[in-house]
Amino acid sequence: MAKLGCLPLVGFLALLSFFSCAICATFTIINNCGYTVWPGVLSGAGTAALATSGFSLESGQSLAVHVPSSWSGRFWGRTHCSTDPSTGIFTCDTGDCGSGRLDCSGSGPAPPATLAEFTLNGSGGMDFFDVSLVDGYNLPVLVAPQNLGNGGGNCTATGCVVDLNGICPSGLQVTLSDSGGQSVACRSACDAFGTPEYCCSGEYGNPNTCKPSAYSLFFKNSCPRAYSYAFDDSTSTFTCPTGVNYLITFCPSTTSQKAEETHPQGGASLPLINETMVFLGPIASGGPTRARLYAFAKVAATAGGLATLWPSFRQHLRF
């Protein structure tokens, strides 16, 4: 009888979950790498935490995550993770969030880490998203909108889909003791050198004084649609009508990412892959320090001016 008495409550909760998720977006995270990736999730300040903030995906596995409307936050991949058998503390050599556990519990990634960033249901009923290399690079990532319907905005795939670790400039390379001297992640110039001109801070804290460096141009030339430094341009912000679902793929196939835009706008007019980049070798990763938030000033006016509001949305994330 006790079990029967619980059924109405269970049914009510299931019904409540159904209706609440009716206005959710679904983010499907896929691990296409040849090794395990431990995705991390961080919700922005003032937005609801998701059901998970960290999980494991073996090669070929995927997970669907329901994200409420008006959510903002970021996804990233952690690699080279392990649990200390004596302490039980979980750590990763790349993208570690410092929680000591599989879930990140409100902590963001230590750079270098490739970031997929979102603000859903922003101004004009649009989603704003980008893939950022501002905090460096550790994994190839592709963000692809799904169920587009009539489309609208600058709604197309973005990401950094090539392996940059093998061609990372020597001053930015991260190596591990067991990596055989190979670079396993690629730091940003700000993270590596910490100077105002690379970090766009102090007198360089505006787009008039902080310009692309040789290091940020390495990222931009390799991944034309991704953010490469703090004041990147209109080629890096993308918008879709609210209600679109998203596919986030780690290590996407480089042979299948020829975007098929009928009317490319802004960053969509650039290829996902710079055809002059010829290195597509093995992928590995690593590296610590603290993450930072950057304000972006110059963004696309091609999506009816909506993308110009993305900098303020990024500031509200407060990671």
C-alpha cells in the first residue's frame, strides 16, 4: 500500500519534469576522440545549475543534457584524468576544474582549455554562442545547431576542429612528464607571459589599444571561426533563434565539416578549417593555472545587430 501511495507523487514529478523540459534545449555531447574525455559544465552567475557539472565519455559515447531556457554557461573537455588511489582525489592534466571530483561543482576550467560558450534566449529571442581559444586550446571542438526550422540569425556551426597541439608555438607548449616531449596543450599568450598587451589589461584594456598578436593570429589562422583574443571580431559570434538544440563534438571528423550555408553571414563566410593548415596528427592535452573572463567588444552586426550585445551577455556569465 505504501508503494501505491507513492505513485501519484512520482507521476506528478514526472509530469512536472516533462513540462519544464518542454521549454529546454537539448545539448548532445559526443566524444569522437580515440580516448576518454571528461566534459565539464559551468553555469553562469544567476542561471540554474544543470543536472550535471561533469561526467565521463569514453570514445564513441554521447550524452544528452537538458538545458533550461535563458541559461548561460560553458562546456569544455578534460583529458588525462585519474583518481589518486590513496586520497580518492580526481584530477585532470587538462581542463581541470579543481573540485577533486568528477563533477565540477560550480568551478571552471584551468587553462588551457577550448571553451564552448552559450547564452540562451537573449535579446530578441536569440541564442548567442561561440567557441573560444582565448584561454588556450586543449581539444578540437565543434558546436553545431540542430532542428533549425526557418533558421535566422548567424545560425551555423562554429568551432576549432583541427589538432593544434602538434604545431603549437614553442613558447605556448604544455608538456607532461610522460608525453615524450610532445606538446599536449597550447596556452594563450596571456596565460604564458601574463603581460598587459597579451592580456588586454591596463592601458591595453580596450579594442583600440589591444590588437591581435602573432600568437593570437596562430589560433585565428588555424580556426577562423573561433575567438582568438579578448577583442576578437565579427567572425566569432554566432546566433540562433531560441529553441534550437546543439551538438557539441570533441574531435569532430575534419573531412565532414565543410559547412553548407546557403547564405553565409559574418563568421559563417569563413571556413571551419583553414585549408593551408596541413597538420592533422595525434591529439593529446594538458596544463594548469586559473581561468579568466574576457569582454568582447567588436562583434557581428550581420545578425540584425543582435550579436553586438554578446559582450554584455559574456560579462553576466561571471565564471
